[in-house]
Amino acid sequence: MASEPEVIRDKTAMRRWSRSHRSKGKTLAFVPTMGFLHEGHLALVRAAGALADLTVVSVYVNPGQFAPSEDLDAYPADLRGDLHKLADLGVHAVFCPTNLYDYGEGGGRGEVQARRTEGAVGSSGLPVSCLEAAAGDGSGHETWVRVEKLERGLCGMSRPVFFRGVATVVAKLFNIVEPDIAVFGKKDYQQWRIICRMVRDLDFAVKIIGSEIVRESDGLAMSSRNVRLSPEEREKALSIYKSLSKAKYAALHEQSTCQELKSLVVQLVTEAGGIIDYVEIVEQESLIPVEEINRPAVICIAAWFGTVRLIDNMEINP
Ligand SMILES: Nc1ncnc2c1ncn2[C@@H]1O[C@H](COP(=O)(O)OP(=O)(O)OP(=O)(O)O)[C@@H](O)[C@H]1O
Ligand SMILES: CC(C)(CO)[C@@H](O)C(=O)[O-]
Ligand code: BAL
């Protein structure tokens, strides 16, 4: 039986753990997560395990990437279950920080929720996340990492504080864990590209690996949020995978235009009962919208089923 991972809650202790192993010449692979782990996460952990001597997984639901109107308080959690799964995979340390932001976090998600303000823009006119809402607008944390162009489109349109929150917390986690390698899922395609760009632009000494999307046997992309779908919504949500697959086929075999491909996805998901947030076809690296698929592209979607917003994508390599 694999030994239990060390559970580290304090950021100074995490850095100490990492440095003590690195000083002995060990390499470290890191998988940041928000917990409630499923096979998609575990695939990243296995990939990480094959790439370095030691694997660290973080479990942290980051208030800095949720707007007050979003689903921070509804985000599922099961730390005990997560630790069992990670022990089975031989993970060495699990970082569940309680003091990542030294202020404003108080009792965690409950306290953030209790002091939450409405909307995503504070009195200063600047975007406000649940982290700022909890600390009092304008006080506490004020340094944000922004990947300015890549964060604008796709999920950045409807989640205005999301990517600055993700880039900032990942920068903090990299500074604390000091990994050699970090693994991200391509399910969150824009997030993966943003982290690659941040690492390049800010010279983080971390190699970023993008890991393929893991799907349920019927094609639905695994996501912690799937647990919040009713059985009927779960069935309807399959339209995402089905429509992306049809669009990819049409792109490769029927010379359809991007407009036709996007309309096809919108139509199939809407007919199934989903509410479209966006459907876009973009270049794989720059995420710039394309009119024609004559170079590597990716078709990205976000859609609501009931109160659950799901994202998915499919790469198209002509
Ligand atoms: N189905 C999947 N396939 C591959 N990677 C995944 C999958 N689901 C999540 N990941 C990756 O796991 C990491 C942690 O993601 P996170 O904890 O937010 O899980 P999640 O399932 O994406 O949750 P949600 O979408 O509900 O926020 C991210 O790099 C994400 O891309
Ligand atoms: C990368 C991440 C752990 C940052 O909070 C989160 O956005 C996620 O789980 O994808
Ligand atoms: N997987 C991305 C985390 C989020 O949606 O907040």
C-alpha cells in the first residue's frame, strides 16, 4: 500500500518541505487543483508522477478567481476522499493552504460568502473578486498578474476576474512550491495557454505540461461541477461533446466555414436545452478567432445547464 502523502497547510512549511527535497537533488512535479478530484485530475497526477521524483498536489478553492456572483460557495469539496485518491497514486505532499492570502481569508469560504458584496465591480470601479469582497474593497491583497490579451476573450468575457485570479494564485503557488514541472488540463484550454504565457513572460523556472481532456465513457468532459447536474441536465449536457465532435468532423471533411461550424454547435446545444455563453473557434496558441481552419485551431464552448456552467473544447488540426 502506498504511504500517506504529507498534508501541508502552511505556506512557509510548504516552501520548507520543497526546499529540503530540492537541496537533496530531487525534482518536483506539481498539480494545482480545486479539489473534489475525479479521473481528469488523477490523469494529471499520474502524468506528473512520471516526470519528476516527487509529486505535490494543491487543493485550494481560490476566492480570488470567483466574482461575488459566481459559484464559490456551491463549489463541491471532499478533502478526505481527495487524500485517499492521492495516497493511492503515491503523491508525496498535498498542499491545502489556510494562509495563502495572509489577510481576509478568515474562516475560508464561509467567511468570504458572509461578507460578499453584489456584482463584480467595486466602488473603485475596479473588478472585485470574492477575495477582495471578503477583505473589504480596496484593502488586503492588491497585486494581480494579468495576461492581458489572452485573458480577454472566451471565458474572460463572462468571468471578468477569473484569469487575473488564476494567474495570480498560480504565480503564488509556484513561488511557494517551487516546482520544476507543473501539469494543467487542456479541458481549461484558455487557462493552460495563459499559464504557459505567464511562465514565459515572467521567467518562471517551471516547465508547463498540457494534459489531454479526460472524458466520461459517453464523452462528457469530466469536471468537478458535473456533480451539480441533475440526471436530466447531465443527459442534455452531452450535447456539448456531440456537437463538438460533429463540428470537428465537418471542419476536417466537409470544408465548412467557421461560421457554419459555430452555428451547428449553437444549434445542437440550444436544442438540447443548454444556454450558450460562447462558442468560438480560435488559434491554438494565440486564441485569436479564426475565420477559416487552415492552421491548428480549437473550438471552445461554455454553456449553462441549469445553474451549472460547463466548458469544453476540441482541437482541430487540419
Ligand atoms: N476532464 C479533465 N481532463 C483533463 N484535465 C482536467 C479535467 N478536469 C479538470 N482538469 C484539470 O484539472 C486541473 C484542476 O482543475 P479543477 O480543480 O478546477 O477541476 P475541474 O474539474 O476543472 O473543476 P471545474 O471545471 O468544476 O472547475 C486543471 O488543470 C484542469 O484543467
Ligand atoms: C489552476 C487552479 C487550481 C487555480 O486556482 C484552478 O483554476 C483550477 O483548478 O483549474
Ligand atoms: N477549472 C477552473 C476553475 C474555475 O472554474 O473556477
